[in-house]
Amino acid sequence: MSAPKTASRDAFASTLGAFAATVGSAIGLGNIWKFPYLTGSNGGAAFVLTYLLAVALVGIPVMAVEHVIGRRMRLDAVRAYGRVVPGQRFWAAIGWAGLASALLIMAFYTDVAGWVFAYVFKSAGAFVSGRPLTPETFGALASGTWEPIAWQAVVLVVTTAIIAAGVSQGIEKVTKTLMPLLFGLLLVCDLRALTLPGAFAGVSYLFSPDPSKITASVLLSALGLAFFKLSLGMGTMTTYGSYMPDQTRIVPNATRVALADTLVSLLAGLAIFPAVFAFGGTPAGGPGLLFNTIPLVFARMPLGGLFTALFFVLAAIATIGAMVSLMEVPVAFFVEKGHVRRPAAAAITGGTMFALGLLATLSQGPVLADVKLFGKTFFDLFDFLSSNVLLPVGGLAIAIVGGWLVSRSAFVEELNKGHSAASWYDRTFYAFIRFVAPGLILLILLSSLGVIRLS
Ligand code: TRP
């Protein structure tokens, strides 16, 4: 592994900038929509516990490997993996698979982002008219035909325009200022939800695990969520590593990112589940959980309608930040490798995402609900394939490249740039990269294929 000399590349100006950008990619719909929804559909605390372990034992090590390889190579993901092991160009496949993951993720992500955008307007309308949002509001939106497609188109046009103009720096700044606001609003939401009568059932649903609920499919979903949440396994974090300054300490940075991201997910869970139990709802409410619960929580507060609208505005902004980081992967590839001009690359990518997205969106309503592949609708299939197959397999390959194929001395040197770590700490962390992370990924993948039985 050697560092090629490159002409002036984009870069994060400081360690704080690198941290903020990484957190900006990580925090998104994954925290407020996917984490609560998967927790509710997978039985609660057992899933949360497995998820936390997956973040600590697999997520942080894989993020560190991506940052090490990115910063060492200072190249886009396809070229970085193609060149990091001398004579083994086929590892570029990690970058190629990453492109496929980005398209699949965006296909359903923009559907959900469309719901968020729609809810900005619906909740503002509800506040003005005084007629509250109900589960029927969400049902009609998600299973509609033209309405969700129109919102998805709006989301894609906004994201494509930002990418085409190359103003992702600007959006980063907006996200950075508004993220603390989202955090604050989540805290308000938590306070309200936790003081509802009967709220404690929701807290214990989140935090008192029943180990018998940990099945192979719970393990795979928790692992997949860890990858999805931390934007791992497809080259995003490798690219971000390539912009990282030399003085950034990779392991502490990755740990802080994982902690901040997990905190936001837990705050979202603490806003949603106590309310679900207090109002007698069902935790396994599926993808609509966020949209049906948050308006109910705020409805019990003075100016609740206004808070609901504000909540969805902030959620929309966090979502744009994550979408920009997803769309940038294929766009950068078209620009750097295909020599396509940036606006054209953005238009091609946005168009492809829209076409795939139509399948996901229409599969929630009468048009395509009955079309199933491997027993799943397109929406579920895209989600399953990306989070539970492509990202973990990508992460396994990344851990193998970093832990086994790159020379240990070069790897550890890059890992510890900017400080001299105690050697026991080095050894321990490297062991996680070599054995623990790939071992666990492999075990979980094999158990979900039924090759081995873990329980
Ligand atoms: N992590 C983001 C979220 O939780 C989604 C995301 C952005 C992502 N970039 C990614 C997921 C790259 C996987 C890979 O909402």
C-alpha cells in the first residue's frame, strides 16, 4: 500500500471538519425512520442490544479501515480498492458494488424522503386548519400513485440540483447548523413522550432485552442497520477518508462518529416507543411508524402542530445531507472516470434513481404491490439487498483487504498518524480489524443462509 502523488484534491480543512462531514453522512433517515421501524419489527430491546454490539464490534473497525485506505490512497473508491493491493486489481469490485448499492439505496430512500417532504406541508396544513394528521393520512400517501411519485420527483430534483451545482459544501454548512436544532427538538419530543402516562412500557421495550428473541434474521438486520447507519461497506467512508487531514486520529474520530450517531437513534427511539405504548399503538407499525407517532406526541403539547411541522422540516434537511453523500458516489465516478461534465453526470444519476425509485414507490400501492421477487416487494427487496447483502459483503471484503492483504506496518502507520498510540492499544484494535469484525460478519451471513446455526 503506497500513497500515490496526486494533483490538488478536495479536502476537509480540519479534524473538526472531517468529523462534521462524517457525521453529516451518517445521520439521516436511518436514525429517525429506519432504526425505530426495525426495532419495532424485530422485537425491541434484543434488537437494540444486537445493534449496539454490531456498531461497536464491526462498525467502528470497518469505518477505521475505510478511512485508513481512503487517506493512504487519496483516490476515489473504485481506484483506491483497485490499487491498494499490488497486483490484485479486482478489489476495485468493492467500489463497483458500491455504485450498485448507492443506486438501490436511493431508490427507496427517496420514496421515504418524499414522505418527509410531504409531511412538512401536511403538518403545516394541519396546524393551520386545526385538523390533526392521522394514520389514514400516511396510509393514503404511501399507497397512492401520483402523490408519492410527485414528492419523490421533488426530492430528486432538489438533490440533483445541489449536486449539479457542486454546492455540497453549502449544504454541509446548513446541515451543520441545523443538526443541533434537530437534536434539541428530539430532546423536547423525548421529554413529552417520557412524561406520558404509561410511557415506561416503551422504555423497557427498548432497553430490557429478551435474549430468546435474538434469531439469525435479527442478527442480520442489526448488522445491516449498522452498515447502513454509518454509511459503510460501499466506499462513501473511503472517499471521506481520502479528504481527511493527516493529523486526524482515525480510531477516536470513528468512535465519536458512532457515538453521536447512535445517540441520535436512541433519542428517536425514546421519542417514539413510549408514545406508542402510551397511546396503545403497535410497535411493529412498519415503515409508517415515524409518520404516525410523531404527530401524536406533539399533539399533546401546546403549539404541537407547529412543533410537528418544524420536526419534519429539520428531518428533511438531515435527509438532504445524507442523500447528497449517497448521490455523490456515482456522480464522482461518472465525472472522474467517464469524463462526463458534472451537471450531465448528476442528471444521468438522478434519472436512473428515479426510474428505480418508481418501482419502490409503486410497490407500496395497488399498482405493484403484488409483484414480488424472492417474496418481497421492490421496496423491501431494494432495502434488503443493499443493507443485508451488498453492504455487509462489501464490509467483509474491506476488512479482509485492510486486515490481511495490506502490509501491517503501513496500515498501522496510517491508523496512528497524528499520535503515538500505546502498543497494546494498537494490537487490540488491529485484532478487531483482522479477526473480530470479519469473523462476526461471516458468522452472521452464514447463519442467515442457514449454513450454520448460532442458537
Ligand atoms: N447513513 C445514512 C442514514 O442513516 C444513509 C447513508 C448515507 C448511507 N450515505 C450512505 C448508507 C452510504 C449507506 C452507504 O440515513
